Amino acid sequence: MQSQNPLIADFVKLANSAAGTFAGMTREARETARERAREVFGGMDFVTREEFDAVKAMAAKAREQADDLAARVAALEAKGTSPEAR
């Protein structure tokens, strides 16, 4: 059986209102934090994993080609035909 005491009923209404207000404030704070994070991270230039892997593969290929060319130059210099002598 519910109490008919108006003081208790007012207290219950106040507690319910406070809980609703607190929930609204929490929701608003969460949305504000998300918006701030979007602003901060949105201005940064991030690359996708696919772009990173593609550039990494290109760099590895260029490194291999540079090593091959260095070996060819060393072999030519060992034979006595340097590029400056031409």
C-alpha cells in the first residue's frame, strides 16, 4: 500500500526529476565529448591501412632496385669501365 504522505510523494518526485536531469546531463556530456574528439581528430591527416601497405611495398621495391643498381655499378667499376671514363 502506498503512503499518502505528501512530503514523501514530493521527495520521490524530486528524486525522479534529479535522476532524469542527471541522465540528460550525462548524455549531453557524452555527445559534447564525441564532437570535440571529431574536431580534434578530423583535422589530422591519417592514412588507411591499405595506403600504408601500398607505400611500404613501393619503398621495399625501390630499395631492392637501388641495391641491384649499386651491385651493377660495383661490377662495372671492378671491370675497369667506370661511368666517368665514357
